[in-house]
Amino acid sequence: MSYLIAKSDDGRNVAVPLRQPIEIGRGEKDFTVEVRTRGDTISLGISDATVSRAHARIYSESGKLMLKDLGSKNGTLLNNEPLPGSQPGRESKPVEIREDSKINFGLNTVVGITLGEKTLTSVEWEKIKESPS
């Protein structure tokens, strides 16, 4: 199973299984970054006003994990590169996410992706937490 992994503002490790399509965005009432699936909302414990309410989507297509920006104001980066066709107000073209990818949502929120069963080491968590945008 693949996971979206993040370090919350209070230092907790947050891992969200990628069993179904997810949408990443800000909460309705505050700046908390959330992962939304069909019927569930999971807080990443990160406050970031630069993440749009409907920022990006991660989903599976033909056995590959894909990422698409949903027209966010501040964009999405995959391994420090903007997604192709990404512009404020316009969806990007989908791109494949590979093992150990780093994704930036907005200007401050950095998450990692692991594919398959994997336990992160403390060094890997630190790389995610301290990665420059």
C-alpha cells in the first residue's frame, strides 16, 4: 500500500493510506491542511494559508499513482518542479508519482509519498520536515 506522509506542526508523524482517490486542501473554517476521501476528512495537523481549499488530487490510473493540481493559487511542486500546465485557476496535467517523491502544496506544506510497505527512518522524516520549498 502507498502512503502520503507528513510531519504535523506539533511534530507528530502523519501517514495517510492511498487506497482511493484523495483531495488535499484547506479546511472550511481555518487554515488546517486536510486530506479528503469519500466520506472521510483527515487533518495533517499543518496550518498553511497558502494551500487552496481544493488544492490537488492524488489518484490511481492504470496501476500508477498520479498527481494533479486543481487550479490552486500557489501551485503544486513534485520534486521541486511545477506540474505541467499548472496555472492559478487551471488544472495541471496529471503526472506520475514515483517512490520517495516529495510534494509541495502551496508555499509551506511538504509531504512525501512512499509506495508499498515501508517504514520511515527518523532521517527520512527529518528530510520531509526540513525540505526547502
